[in-house]
Amino acid sequence: MASTQQEIAQLMADVTPWYKDPGRRKLYALLLIALLSSATNGYDGSLMNGVQSITIVYPDKAIVFNYPHGSTQGLLNCIQTVGGLVSLILGPYMADYGGRKWTIFLGCCTVVIAGIVQCFSVNIHMFTAARFLIGMGSGFSGLGSPLLITELAHPAERGKITALYNTQYYFGAFLGGWITFGTLYINSNWSWRLPSLLQAAPSLVQVFLVFLLPESPRWLVSRGRNEEALKILAKYHANGNPDDGFVQFEFAEMQATIKLGEQSGRWKDLFATRANRKRVFLCLCCGVFAQFSGTSLTGYYLHNILEDIGIDSPNYQNKLNGFILMVNMVEAWFWASMVDRFGRRPLFLIAAGGMCCTFATWIALTARQLQNPKQTSWGKGVIAMIFFHNFFYNFAWISLSISYPLEILNFKIRANGLLMQNIATYVCLAISQYVIPLGIAAGSWKFYFFFEGWLVIQLVTVFFCFPETKGATLEEINQTVDGADAVEEIKVKAHEIEDNQELRQRHEPGLQAPEYARA
């Protein structure tokens, strides 16, 4: 049993690369199912960008939307986020008591039903209600999926795999952007009905495949189902060998954590200690900063921004939207794969500093374009800044805004802590979605200073408050937040558990670790 940091590091160094390990290859192939949850939200932003352009190409098709603008346009976009907020009331209880997989399944079923209702809406009220249900369903699956991914992934790849979760937002957005471009000139209501229906496609795949996923071993240990937890760890982290040194370390550490009282946490546990309050603060920061970085401007209102700088061709708008999303997707995947090489903190700092500069330039170029409407070069500069701004955003926020909170939260408060991050995300996103069209209409480029102010706050907060979490197990990360004493207590408990198991086997020679089939 590893009881020192050096022994843990040695165990990690001896781990076979995942692509040479059949068990982990199978695990990560299965985790693709959970990764799809983020794609639903990404598709939504592209869908609404595309639908707003469709209503311009064929105004007769906009009858169901009643030509939304201003507050109505904001409501259509933010109602999905409101549904996500409602899901957070029940989500943590479902994840802690029903399990991660059932939470994902229920959320995906809700999205599928809502997608069908959205497609066949006959008025704006029906369409709005469907979008509310989509938000609620994606909220359930969006809570269960990252929890399951984080708690199943091998520590050697946990950072990269968890970081990949939120990058699938761009995968969904990429699909949505090009699907709405493809349906742009369908001369019927199916120009918006078809992309609306296809929003349910990722969730439909998950409904049929989610139960192929193993349950979280940490959740199983918390429910007293230790044998099942060990079986899963052995199968996917050691190709069926329950006596593997690293598996025994993981399993003992999980048991020790639970034995110290780390079962389903109560709300007051979020604020019970200084360390937990810091965790909650960091979770809230991740939610707020990810949404108030300025990217929500192009995520839902690219159509408005381009019109502001004199680009009003729906064909061009949809092509540009699709190209932006394609570049974002590639950038996000690349930087998600780099989190364990560069660490979390450097990526956060580069992202915050870069966005402060690019967004200030974006504001200046927009102001000059509006002052000189016939001088299109300023508008082209705005488009360039959109790409540069997204580039820096993709350094960290798309991949780490969820994976970083999951790392710093201990098991006891992980579901409720992620809920706090989700609340911050949904509240800020709803504010952005509702206020942006009003702000653009009232103040245009002056309104953008709201986001620049938040970018400055983001840079200062990251520099002083965000700790590094690179290269440790979830339990070991407690050392960063709680201090060394808390980690040593876990190690002592884990050592006691292993010693008790060895003593029991000596007194009961017939007692063997169960044999499990190799993956």
C-alpha cells in the first residue's frame, strides 16, 4: 500500500500508457457515451443562431416565432437556461442517491421528448416550453456525466478525459451550425423543424447506450457496495487483476475517504470549513468567468453582432458561424489534451490575460466601424478578434470550467459543489442571453465594457486564488485545498484498511480476493 507521496508517484510512473492497456481503452471508448451530454448544449447555441437567420431568408417561416426581437428574442434563448436551473433542484439528490447513470438516463429521456415537441411546435409558446424542457433534461445529464467521467477515469488520464467533456459543447455546436446552414434554403417549415428535431439525436444515442457504462466506484463505495466497486476498478484499471498495487491503493483510499464521513454531503457541509468555502468560491468563479468572458456574444447572438458591423447576409452569417465553431472545436480538443502537460494554472492565466487584450481590441474596432459604417475594414478586424478571443478562451475555460471544480471538490460535496458551479453558469448564461440583445440595441459597443470589466476581475482572481491540481489523485488533491494534515489522515485510514484486510486473510486462509474476468 502506498503511504507516501514518493510511492504514489512511483505507482503512477509504472502505469502502462492507456493505448497499450485493453481495460482503459475499453473504458474510454465507453466514456464517449457520457461525453455526448455536453454536445446537446452546444447544438442549442448554433440552432438558435441558425434559426434567427432562417427567419430572415424566408420570413413566412417565422410565423411560429412571431419575428422575435429584443426581450422576446432574449427569452427564447434564455428559457433553455432557466430549465437547466430548475434541474439543479433535484439533480444532486438524484446523482447521490440514484447514481450517476440513472441521472444521465432521465435527463436524456427528457431531452428526446422535448426535442420532438420543439420540432412540431405550432406557436412560440409551445416552442418556448419545449426549450425549457430541453434545458431541464440537459441539466440532469450535464450533472451526472462529468461526475461519472471524473470518478471512473484512471488518475493517469483523469485530467485530460474530464477536460474533454466540456469541449464536446463545440462538437454539438459544430453539428448544429452546419445542419442549420444546410437547411437554410429548404422552402418549408422544415428549414427550422429538422434542426430542432435533430437536437435530440445525441440524447437518443445516450438513452440506448448509457447502461453499457459502469457505475462510479466511488459512488458504489459510498453506498456500501465495495465488492462491485473493486470489480470495476480491477476490470478497467488493471485488466481484471484485483491485487494490482495501484487498484489496491485507489480502493483503500476511497474506503478511507468514506470512513472519514465522506458520504452524501449535506448543504451545510459546503460552508462548514474554510477549505470547503474556498472550494465553493472556486466553483462559483468557474461558472461566472466562463459565461462572462464575452463568448456568449457570438454563441447566441452572432447574427446581431454581424449586423452591427454591416454584415447582413444570412448565407455569410451561417458560413462564418460554422467556420468559427469548427476552429473552436479543434482548439478546444487540443488544449484539453495539454492540461496534464502544462498544468491548469498556466492555462487559466494565459486565457484570462489574452482575452483581456483581445476583447479590448474588439470593442475599439466595433466603435470605429459604427462611426464609419462605409469603412468595412473595421468590421473585418472585429471578425479577426472574434477568432483570437475564442482562441484564448479555448486555452482553459471550455475544458476546465467543469473539470477543475470536479478535481478540487472532495467526494462528500462533489455533487452539491458541482451544483453550485452549474447554478453560477446557468444564472450568468441566462443573464447574458436575455440582456445581450437589449444591450446591443441600447448601447451597442459601450455595452461590451460589461464583459471587459469581468475579464479584468477574472485575471486578478485566477492569479491570486486558483491553485494547481496537476498530477494527483482526487483524494490527493485534498492536500492542495485542505492542507497536508487532512491527506495524511486519509493515508493513515487507508493504511489501516489494507492492514486489516491482510490480517483477515492470514487468519482466514480460504479468503481470497474475487477473480474477475479480464476486459
